[in-house]
Amino acid sequence: ATYAEQQAVANEDLFDSTALRAIVCGGSENGAQQPCLAVVAAGRLFVVDAGSGAADSLIQRGVPMERLQAVLLTSSGLQQMSDLSAMYRQASTGQENTLLPVYGPADTQRTVDGLNQAAGMDGAARGLQAWGPSPEPGRSVIVFEQDGLVVSAFTTQEDAFSGRVGYRFDYRGRSIVVGGDGRMVGADAAANADVVLQGAQSQALSHRHEQTGMTAAQVAAEASSANAGLVVLTGASNQMEAQVQVSEARAAGFNDVVSGRVGTLIELPLDNMEINVRPL
């Protein structure tokens, strides 16, 4: 067996029903970490944002792509969906007729239709299949519910205007919120989550990039108000920026914060309230 096959067998433990898990899986392009978070629960794999290199990143870590249930987009930007077609190819390997559900903002349908057309797939028997409807500000929409797992989509007034969606995964008493690069951490739907995974920018390094999302300090303040258990900051371009973001968040008065680099595994056991963070 190849190393990848051996790793895939070993990683079957990721899919047991003893924990809710998340994996930071975005690839790296021009030094910047691309958006992708995989959430594993109830024997199923969900991918939030399919940034460039996401499919390869998961395969290299031995995550079995045939378990992919759906791709959930926090935005319809190119960054979030550039690996959608690759995700479909990996999830459908060896299967003739396969549909991969894609949920996201209002214009997700148009994007999915374009990708299907380019690949010669009809979206009815084969290809990507857009789910709907998108959530209204201040309200949640359940997009998946089975075997004790509830996946809901939500947005805020500001994020709805910019076409952003957040997701909450509730599994037998444990919870993970994925906020993308929006302002989801302060939304009612994000309250009391065990873990919040949120893109952030560093205030000290803001001269290096356009300041469009929340700073690490803002995320920390919102997380404290929302009673989050742990904040995992994603999207830092390098280790230095990751350390600066964590320092800024802690300086804002929220100590339970770590940086989520590619390959980070967050594990929430169902039989206790621990939060375990380690490399996959």
C-alpha cells in the first residue's frame, strides 16, 4: 500500500462517533493560506470553502474524500471556490453518477451552473448541485440534519450585504462555528460555541494588506461576549503574522485563542468538555 493509502486507513478514526472534529486544510498560494476548513462528524465530511489546493491538502493528509457530504461556501468569491471542481473529482472517483451539494450565498447557483457547464455535467445526475435558500440576517437555516448532527447557516446584516455566510455544526452537545472572513463571531447563532474558527487580520500588519475583515482584537472581543470556548484564527500568511494575531487577541482580554495553520486538527470529545488541538 502507498503511504497515502496507509494514512487514509489510519485516518478512518477521524470518522468515528466519539468526537466533533475540524481540520484546517487550505493550501498555500503566494505565501497566503487559502480558505478551507474540513469538519468531520457522524461519519461525514463537510468542507467549508474550497480554496486553491484544498483537495490536495486533504488527500495528502489521508482524509478519504469519498466521505465528502457537501461543500459549504462562506462567500462566492474566487478564493472560496477555486478548488470546487477538484473537490468534485476527488469525491466522485470511481463513481459514474455523483452529485456534490454546494451551499452558499445567493449567487452560488450561478457559479455552480457555470462550473457544471464547463465540465459538461448536467447538475441533475452528475456534477455540483446548489442548495438553498440562503439565510436572512439574524436567522439560521438548517442545511443538514441527521444522526445527531445539525448543520446550520447564518449571516448578519453587514455580512448579508457583502454576500457572506457562516456555519454552525452541533453534534451531540459539542459545537463548532466557522465564520470565514466575515463578522459572524458576534452573531446570535454563534453564541456559546465550543470553538469558533474565524479569519482575522493583524492590526499591526495592516499596512501589508487591505483591511477588509475583522482584526484579531475585534474577533477576541466578540468571542468573549459570545462566550466562545476557544477561538482558532485562520488565514495568516506566515508564522510571524499568526503569532502577532494571537498576541493581539490575547491583549484584548481573551486568552483562549490559537492560530490554525494548515494541518491543525481540533477535536471535541463527546464524553467530556475538553478541546484538543494538535497537528494531523
